[in-house]
Amino acid sequence: MRFLIISDIHANWDALDAVLNRAEGKYDIVLNCGDLVGYGPEPNRVVDWCRATNAAVVRGNHDKAAVGLADLEWFNPVAKAAAIWTSEILTEQNRMYLAALPVGPLAVQDFSLVHGSPVDEDEYLVEPSDVGGLIPDHTLSFFGHTHLQGGFYLHRTGVHSLAAESVFVDETAAYLLNPGSVGQPRDHDPRAAFAIYDSELQRVDFDRAEYDPALTARKIVEAGLPEVLGLRLFRGA
């Protein structure tokens, strides 16, 4: 089975559309590590698509914020403004869908999906030291939240960082892999990020899709969202 693994779309339909075009014919099932909304200008379009096509989704912190399940005081002013705007524009059907999304880890076959980490959906896994004490439920887990493509593998020799290259899953280690952010990358590469997992080959391939950030940036301004949310798309940071 081939899985399209996505995360952190953040209501950026243009980036998502680019991912779907680039990944066409390469996957059978779509899985999502959360943060469907927040920051971006098209939350309903994105959530409508996720509801119709995603086989499994875990909630992200911006999904919670948009439906009143997270304290906005923990958000910076820009993120808070975007969360309030998103909450006001969501359809009732999409609001109910986001509110009902499960907390990770969510098992899919013999691997799992989380948003932040296997023990805390809001935890950021950025450095090997963030991963050292974790004991994942499965040999392979996909996570999001950091907007950084790549990940880690946990071995008897320690925790090691993995670059965004092809990874073959070895049963002697545990893997925490981040497909990167579709809608707001923060690894200085503005292209939309995703991954393909082939469960028969036990291989994960990281990939990127080109799109025009100016399209989304213009929509952000037209929606009345903070302009900085569009400007950062050009930098991938």
C-alpha cells in the first residue's frame, strides 16, 4: 500500500493542490498529521477536501484553536488573529469535523500518526535531545507541528537525525518522520512538502512541490489576515 503523508496544510489550498498534482498516481491512501487550518486563507476548501479524501487525520493545535478547544493566550498575536478569523469563517459542518478529530497517536496498520510527539500532541520535536526519552508505540511514526521535513531514528546507539531523503525502515530501530509542511514550510524551502510511504517496500520518500506563493499571499491580504503570513511563504521560514 502506498500512503500520501501530509501535515500542516494550514488552509493553503494552492500548496495542497500542487502536492496533489505532483503526487498523482504515486499513492493509494491519504493520511494527515494535523493542522488543516490556521494561518491560511481557505480553511473551508481545505477541510472539505480532507473530509472527503483523508483516510485518517489527527488534530493539530491550530485545529483545536479554531473550534475553541485550545487557549489562544498561548498563541502569538499573528497566530491568534488567524485562529479567530478561521473560527468565524468555518462552516458548521467543518467546525464539527475539526472538533471531532482524534488525538494522536492514531494507529494505521503497523505505524502511527501524531501531530507533535507520541506523548504530547503539542510538543515540538526539533533536536535529537527532544526525542531521547520517547518510546514510540510503533516502529514507524509520522509527525508534524515543526514544519521541518526530515526526522529521527532511535537506535541502541542513540537518537540520530535524518535528512529529507529516502528512508528504508529497519525493524531494529524506531523512526519518527516528518513529511514537512504543505502550507507553511519553515526549513527555508518555500516548496510544499510531503512524503510517500510504501508499506510493502518499507520505504519513505520525501518530496516537494513547486507552487506560486504569490497566489496565496494575495488571498491572505484580501481575506484581511496579517500580511506577514503571506510574506513568510516566499522565504519558507
